[in-house]
Amino acid sequence: MAAGTADGGRARARHGEGGIGAPGRIERVLDAYDAVGTPGPETFTLHVYDGGQHLRHPQMPGLPLPRP
């Protein structure tokens, strides 16, 4: 399990038991988000295709979203 927490104004992934790598991916995305100056939602693009959906930003790693 991973949960988001605030750490001095920065978002952080909190690792729990039984993780499958998601906390590391979340941490990388949050670090990139901080590095590019916390861009607003209008700078992201949602890509939806047969294999799933991804949230993309030109200066950040892609973030796969869970299937509905």
C-alpha cells in the first residue's frame, strides 16, 4: 500500500506493507512534479487507449492510471 503525505510542502509517497513497486513510481512522479515547478492540471494530457490510460506531461514520466 502507498499513501500520499505532505512533507514540508512537498508531496511524498508513504510506503506500506506488500508493495509491488508502485511507491517507487509514485515517488519518481512526485519528484518530477516538484522539479518542474508543480504544473497546473491544464499542462497534462490524458491518453486513453485499449491497454489503459496514462496521464502525461512533457517534462515528467508518464503515470499509468488504474482501470475503471
